[in-house]
Amino acid sequence: MGQLSKVPSYGGDCTGRDGGSIMRPSSKNTAVVTGASSGIGAVYADRLAKRGYNLILVARNGTKLSTLAHRLKGELDVSVQTIAADLSDKNDLGRAEAMLRSNASINLLLNNAGTGATAPLLNSDVEQMDKMIRLNVLALTRLTYAAVPGFVARGGGTIINISSIVAISPETFNGVYGGTKAFVLAFSQSLHHELVAKGVRIQAVLPGATATGFWDLAGLPVHKLPTAIVMSAEDTVDAALAGLDQGEFVTIPSLVNRAEWEQFEATRRSMSGKLSRAVPAPRYNVNKGFRQ
Ligand code: NAP
């Protein structure tokens, strides 16, 4: 695996490898999980609690969050706080940002809350797209801005951003959804570039189709997809955490041949340095005495 998408070691927030693969945080570590009331986020909450993280769970459905918190506190020696918040709402988002800025025990932010759509542009409502952008892009951005200064000041932290395979396959389903997930990937690449030397670990996760309630809300029941392309939320999260443990920067749980991603990235990176020039490329025949 190349250096481009894999960092050499786990970020500064964990004590080390346990049993060669599983990272165990110290007792003071706290993870914030957005979209923890169901699906991928709820599984992450379970797995992070099992790794010893205290949790702060965020989503709109406070009842579901409390049920999950109650179970985790009953089963494991962790503290679990819940915050019922609509992250597409400015005031609720502000509360979550304030929590991230003020709680110095937080050293992992999982930006997971998100919604999707499957209808093409001509069949989708722009107001719904607006709300999706506010959640998938704006909330993720503002929560990251709220978390990063503290992580840098404290010498480490981890941000896991849930993107999607549609980030690199935007022709699949709704283009605005693909665009929001491409933003998550590009933003994560920039964050990784900027923050890795400051001890902040970034991981972008690109799940394929995952069996959650996401699909009903997005307008295409998951049972209508071929079963061969749908992964369980448990397998998605376990693979993503294994990718984190292995030092991956970008994790695509379902991609069998990792070299394909590495090649894709190497091609992209090889263009860097050639993308900005004082004169247009020769094929456009500009500045040769002929103007339209
Ligand atoms: P899910 O089961 O529908 O979970 C979405 C979570 O986000 C829920 O906890 C939901 O909780 C929360 N949420 C939705 N709107 C919110 C809002 N306005 N404010 C705060 N929380 C909100 O779907 P999922 O599949 O687990 O999705 C999790 C992430 O994975 C999303 O970012 C999605 O884009 C991504 N993903 C999913 C798939 C897939 O096939 N399922 C594939 C690739 C990527 P409340 O309703 O309680 O607010």
C-alpha cells in the first residue's frame, strides 16, 4: 500500500496496538459519534465502546440514542452521553460545535450523520437537496472546524469521515448526494495533508451499499438492490475499523483489489504540479496568432 493513502502509524490518541491489531484508547478518551441512533453510526458506537471509548452520541432521535446509551452502559464500563440535535439546524449544530470545543477529553470525532437520495435531478426536490448539503457537507465541516484546534493543541486526535463509494462514482444515483460525498473525500484529503504532521489522524471511509434504513429514506428500498452488492452495517464498520488499525487513510470496505485505489490515487497525484500554467495546453491552439 502506498504512502499516499496510508499513514505509517496510528495517530497520537491511542496507547498502542493490542494483540497486533486492535487499538485500545486510554481510559480518558472520548469519541463523538454523529448519526448514532441507527445504522452505521449505532454499530460504530458499539464498537468504539468495546474499545473502551466513552461516548457522546448525537442524532435527532433522542429516544433511540437513550436506548443505545442504556444498553452500552449496562454492558460495558463506559460513560455515554446523548445529545438530541438536528445537525442541519444552525442552532442545534452550534450546540454540538460548542460541546466539541469545550470538552478536552474528546479525541475522536466520527462524522457519520448523513442522508442520501436516489432520484435523478429532474425528479428530486431542490429543498431536500439543500437540507442534504447542510447535513452531509456543512455540518461535517463545522464539526471538524470545532474539533481540530483542540486536537492540535492537545497533540493528537482522530477524525473519521464517512464518505461513500459514490464519491468516486458520482454517476450512481443522485448527483447531489455523490457531490456531497466527493466533498467529504476531498476535504479529508486536504485535512490529512494539513494535519498529519500535527498528530491528527484522518480516515475517510467509502462504504458501498450497506443494509441500513438509509435506503428507505433515500427512496429505494435496500431489498431492491442485488444482495451481492449489499454489506451489513456490522461488516462495514468492522472493516473500516480494521482499516484504521492498519493505518489506512482511505478505506473502501468492499474493494477487493486495493492496488486499484492506489493506482487511481497515484494518477491523480502525478498530475499535481502540471495543473496550473501561464499558457493553455497546446491542443487548444491559443496564443498562436489566432483568436475567435
Ligand atoms: P441511517 O441508518 O439512516 O443513519 C443515518 C444517521 O444519521 C441516523 O442516526 C440519523 O439519526 C442521523 N441523521 C439523519 N439526519 C440527521 C440530522 N439532520 N441531524 C442529526 N442526525 C441526523 O443510514 P446509514 O447508512 O447508517 O448512514 C450513515 C452514513 O453512511 C451516512 O453519512 C451515509 O451517507 C453513509 N453511507 C451509507 C451507505 C449505505 O448504503 N447505507 C453507503 C455509503 C455511505 P436521526 O434520524 O435520529 O437523526
